[in-house]
Amino acid sequence: MVSAVITGISISFSDLAKRYDLRVIFRSVSGEVLPGEVLVINGPNGSGKSTLMAILCGLLRPSRGEVRYRRQDGSIVPRDRWRRHLGVVAPAMAVYEELTALENLGFFVRVRGLSVGLEQQRRLLERVGLDPDRTTPVRGYSTGMAQRLKIAQALLHSPEVLFLDEPGSNLDPAGQDWLEGHVAELIEAGRTIVLATNDRREMGWGSRRVALAG
């Protein structure tokens, strides 16, 4: 089970636009997502779903517009502190193929300076359906197993906000069932979720929606 959070983080954004030189990716995008909700971002390939996700989690600056993180007491979270509240699952996330799954988690715990003990890491791997005692390097994993490891990495510090960019990609039907159940647990625990997807099943998880044009 996912432990409940005492306070959550809401995200609001207004009049967002992004362009590269003369190419406009999107313009005038606004929305909000509250704790215990899922904001679905959908649109055709090339519409800017991943770009919008990167802006909302602070990896990119918008060409125009504003993003705000707000605690439930109404206080604003400074941009330089967003990262401590976030977990991100994205296709470009790196895993170290020469390490085992448990060694991967241990590496990220050390790099991020997290207070997550070995037993917690083992339980997290079990929660996503991976064997913490498996000694096979990640290079021997299927794409679905590697995706489960990425999800485990994102959950290491029990983030209040979770960004999921096509999280069900490469998962088999059992993995997709697990993912849906875990997202439901996160919603119940008051987490804030931003989900970029065109998958009809995943779109059904959404409380709110932003549709980007091609």
C-alpha cells in the first residue's frame, strides 16, 4: 500500500506556449490538477505532450506563461524546490544496464542523497513486480521489466507529484493491470499525477484533461 501524505501539491498553469526558433510547439495552454487527481495530456505525435510535461516539472522554461506549485495551505513552492516533490517516469529515463535492479535503486539513492534503506528498496522492487534478489544485470531484462524498474526509481522518495509519460509502454497485460491498480492507490493517497498518453485505457484514469492539437 502507498502511505498517505499529510499535505499535497497542486499544479496550475496558464497561457503556456513553447516555440523553437520559428516553430510553434503549442500556445495558450492552461489547466490545473489537485491532490488526488490525474491530469491527462493527450494529442497526436508531435503535438508537444512530452514538451509540456517537461515544462510542468521544471526541466524546460516556457516561451510564455506561468506554472505554479501550491501547497494545500496556499503557500507557493519555489521553482528551485520542485524537484524534491517530483517523481518522473519517461521513455528517456536512464537505467544502468550493467547493474542489477537493486543496485540501480541503491545508486540513485546515493546520488540523490535519499534516506531510503535497503529493505525499503527491496520492498519497492517487490511492489512493482521485480525480484530484488535477481542477480541478472538489467541488460538481460525485457523492455517491460525495465519499465517497471523506471517506475520504481520514480517512487523511491514517495513523491507528492508523479509525472507519467506513456507509463504503460512496453508493459504486458498483467503489467498494465498492475499499473492501473497502483495509480488508483496513489490517487487514494492524495498524490498529484500528470499523465501524458494516447492510450484509451490510461486516458480513463483522468480527472482533468488537456488536449493538444497536432
